[in-house]
Amino acid sequence: MPDDRRLSDEEAERRLRDLGARMEYPPTPDVASAVRRRLEEEERSPAYRRTLRWPPFLAPRWTAVAAALVVICVLALSPTLRNTLSGPFAPGFQAGSEAGSAAKPESGASQDRHKQEAAGAPAADQGEAAPNCSPASIEAVPARAAAGAKFRLRGHDFSSGCGGGPPSRDVAILFRQDGRTWKLKTLDADRNMAFEAGLRVPAGAEPGPARVQAILRSGERTEERFIVLR
């Protein structure tokens, strides 16, 4: 009679374990060992050695061609490097010619500088000699006064020539402020090359800095600072 009794999960699992224990399985082949032996045999075979070659793009001859192309491109794009490498092979090239040509501009520049210095030396000497030619000086007493106030002006070393000469004549005394000029007096130096005159601050002078000037016939001048008070 068929067995209609249903098996529980635990009973079914137990029976399956018992059945598996009674079944016989074929032996499992050692695939890893077989693959290892096959690889070792192929490595020892001459045919495998012949297959160890450079890839086509890494072959020595193609590497040399690529290096040559890189050098050609660098030379074509760098005029300085091209001139440096081609210089020794140029016709008529002589050792030291490049150094000599590089030194020539410096020598020429040095000669031009010496010429300019020589040409500018007299002008500089004349410019320096001009102030020394007129050592005249003036002194305002007091150097501060209001508009319309009186002050005295003293002059020293007023001669008409360099290195000593007759006393200066027709010395113009001016008062200057902010672009305006007032002529205060014209006087002559005494035999001691000096003078002293009583003057008055111009009535139109504004409070602030000003200058008193003494101008010789030769155009040389000397000046003294002056402050106009309120």
C-alpha cells in the first residue's frame, strides 16, 4: 500500500542526509595540478620561447625611429638649439669666433659710453663752474614780516667777474611770490663787494612763503627765503 503519511521537514532532511551518505560519487580530478603541469611544459618548449617577442610598437627598430623623429621635431621648433648644433658644422666656423662676436658689441658700447662721457664732461664742468663763478649771497633781516613792513637786505661777494673783479653794478632786487614779481630796488655793490639796503615788503604780498632775489647783469642770481606774516 502506498504510504500516504506526510513527512515533516525534519524527517525529510534526515532521510536526505542518510541517502547522501549511502551514495557513491566519482573521484574529483585535481584540475589545479593539471593546469600547473601544462604551463610548465609549455614554458620549457622551444615553441613558447619563440613567441616571447617585443610587441610591434616596442620593437627596438621602431623605438629608434621614434627617437629620431622626436629629435627632428625639437630641432625644427627650437631655432636656438638648431643654431647651436649646426654652428660647428657651418662653413668657415672657427673656434672662439662666437665669443669674439659676442664681445664686440660690448666693446662698441664701452667706446660709445667713453665718447659720451668725454663729450659731456666739459658741459658738466661748465655747469658746475657757473655757480662757483658767482659766490654772492644775500641775507634778509628779519626774514619774516607782514605786507608793507620794512626789512633790511645785506649782500656779500658781489663782483662782476669770476675769481674777483670790480664790484657788481645795477644789481636788481626782486620780491617773488606765487608767480608774481615786484622790483624793489636797483643798487651797486661797494668796494668790499657788499651792500646793505632798506626795503619794504610789497603791499600786495599774501601771507605765506616768498623769495627775495638779487640778479646781476650777467643773469646770475642768488635768493633768500622770506615769510610774509599776517
